[in-house]
Amino acid sequence: MSKVFSSASAALADVIKDGQMIAVGGFGLCGIPEALIAALRDSGVRNLTCISNNAGVDGFGLGLLLATRQIRKMIASYVGENKEFERQYLAGELELEFTPQGTLAEKLRAGGSGIPAFFTPTGVGTVVAEGKEIREFNGKQYVMEHALVPDVSLVKAWMADRSGNLVFRRTARNFNPNVAMAGKITIVEVEQVVANGEIDPDAVHLPGIFVDRIVLNPTPEKRIEQRTVRAER
């Protein structure tokens, strides 16, 4: 059975609701599901808890949802590129669960693997560990972190077959596989959809068992977060 939907809005229509926890793949603006984020904005759902490595930039990525005040809480590891995020957070209008980058990746991986919690030394003795269980192993302290299992995961891949087997493109792989694994429902935006059997099994980065729906977006913008060029001589 094909998992391909006609549009991003159609793929989201009967899935998303107010108050859900939504995980979004990407690192900065690399490998973000652009069409799915725009469709999420257009849906009008509110009071979302968003899990993502970062919060996008003003006017793009998750910055679109911040501009429309659809995000109630962010679970992220880096938020420094978004002025509207800064304004909302400092005004007390937005909650933030600041999470070390590796810990965030592991929380998602654990959620997708059915592991409810794990211990890590990252964050011990800092605000990250406040209110969490601390345990000693082999003379070293560790903080317990709970897995993340979002209601819906929005993911970007380069290619999918109609069963949802995915191939990611270079650094756009980043958080996307872990986000895909963790979601109760996973929707993937891709640039190419091919017939079943056209992807070499050894080339599959994530099997289709983790994918519920697919959306084709053959011409994403792929905006660069910070363009740096060499000065002319």
C-alpha cells in the first residue's frame, strides 16, 4: 500500500491537534521539512510543544510557527538565531526546556527504541540536572533523562519508495532518523518518490516501518542559515 499523500496539508489533516507534542527534524535550516512546517502553520493548530535541535530563524522553519504564536513550549538545544523566539521567551510568553544536543538526540533515539530513560554524565552539576534523579556509577555521577515520544514527527529525507524506506542526503541526515523513529505518527517530506524495489536495500538509511505518510516536495528552498563568503581581494 502506498503511503504517499497528495500534499503536506492532506498528510497532516486528520493527524494534528491542539496541544500535541511535535518533533521536527533538521539542524539549523539543513534538512528541515519545509513544506510540512508551512502546512502545520496553515492548519492553525495551537499550544504545541515542539522538539527540534533549534527554533528556526525569523520567517523560516519553526520561525513561521513562532510568528503565529502556535508554539507554547520548545524542547531544543540551540535557539540563538531567532529574534522572535528571544522576545517571546524573555517576555515569559514561551516555555523552554533547554537540552544538551547529544542528550536531545539520545532522548529521541531512546523513544524510538522503546527505552523509557537513560543515564548520562552531561549536565550533572548544572541547571540541566535540576529536579532530576542523580545516580553514581563507578564513582561518577550521572543524571537520568527521560525518552521523548512525540505525538507526530515531521521529517525531511531525500528519497523514499512507496513503502516509506528512506535515503537521506549527506548532512541533512542529522536529527531526522531519530525524529522519525520516535514519533507515534511519522510524516516524511521527500524530494523523490520511487517505486518499491528501486532503492538498493543496502542504501536504505531508515526502513519504512518507521514511516506512516510521505509528501513529495521536489523543489524545496533549502535556505542557508548564515552565508559566509571570502572577502574580495
